[in-house]
Amino acid sequence: MTTTECRLREQMARLCRSLFERRFSVGSAGNVSVRLPDGMLMTPTNARLGEVDPHAIAKIGLDGQHIYGGRPTKEVVLHRAYYETRPEAGAIVHLHSTWATALSCMEETDPEDCIPAITPYVVMRVGTVKMVPYVRPGDPAMGDRIRALKGRHAAVLLANHGPVVSGTDLHSAVNAAEELEETAKLLVALRGVPTRMLSPEKVVELKSTFGTI
């Protein structure tokens, strides 16, 4: 095991614990992965994110085979599809966080733009979030649905399931997942209240200044 891999395992355990302690994840819900040159690291199945043992984190090869560590989560197909279609993605965070999951269940949520531009930071850190139609957790069809997006979205909402957020590294993926959840909370809190969104011109300005996700 390389020094880099050991460092990533420690970082994963630390950030997973932080997400759990701040209730972005409850029970054994959610999973996190990090890309490696020879595969990926992934939180093991049924693991509470607050109690992830760095040594138990699963290592999965480029061919999808389990190399060592705990048994990987059934959502491995989802993570692999994201890495295959977004070469810039270095880490993926999948949560069942309350407010983003609420949006994934609401009929009024726009499936083409689940998280409208209510703040500059959701534009800068998350980008346009698309809804992915429901399939049962672990269904290989989820990988096909992610691949069909052709890497255009750094984050998606899985219908009636929860958010999936990628980032260039683990810190950026966690930060974006937190930003998405807090923005979802704002959107639900403001439902039915006349709300001022950022204009298309302001969104274009943010993207041209800070780049697109």
C-alpha cells in the first residue's frame, strides 16, 4: 500500500466522520469513493460513515474487481460510471441527506435543473443538477443512466434516493455535497414564498469568472 493511498484512507475516514457527525448521513446510509491510478477506494457496505475504519475501506481495481478491504457497497456501479464519464472527477460523495433527498421526491422539482441558482456558491461549486430516474439501489441500470449523461453534470439527484456529487478531489466533493444540501434546505424553506433567483446574466457572469463545473 503506497503512502498516498494510506493518506487518502485516513482522509476518507476523517471526512466521512465529519459528514456523519453533522447529520449529512444517518445510520449506514451513503457512500464515498476516491479515484486511484489503479482503481478506487470506497467505503464498505453497511458502514456507518461516522465509524469508517481506514483499513477496512475497500479497494476496487480498474476492472471493477474487489482487491482488498471490506466488501464494497452495492452502489459501486454508480461510482464507476461517474469516473468513466468524468475524467476530471477525483472523488464522489453519495448521501441520503434530508433536504436534497426531499427535493428528489417532490413532483415540482424540475428534473433538468433540480437546484436553481438561488446563491452564487451553488452555481460555482455544484453547477446544474439533473434528476436521474429511479432504479433500485445497486441496480446495474443506474450505471447506464449515469453514463447516458456523458459527464455533463458534476452532481445529480437520484429520484426518491438522494444526491451524488463529484469533485476534483475529496475535499471539493465534500464541500460541494454540503453546498447542495444547504441550498436544498433553502429551497424547501422558501417553497411558496416569492423568491429572487439569480438572473441568467448573473449566472453567466459567475461561470465566466470562476469556470463551469
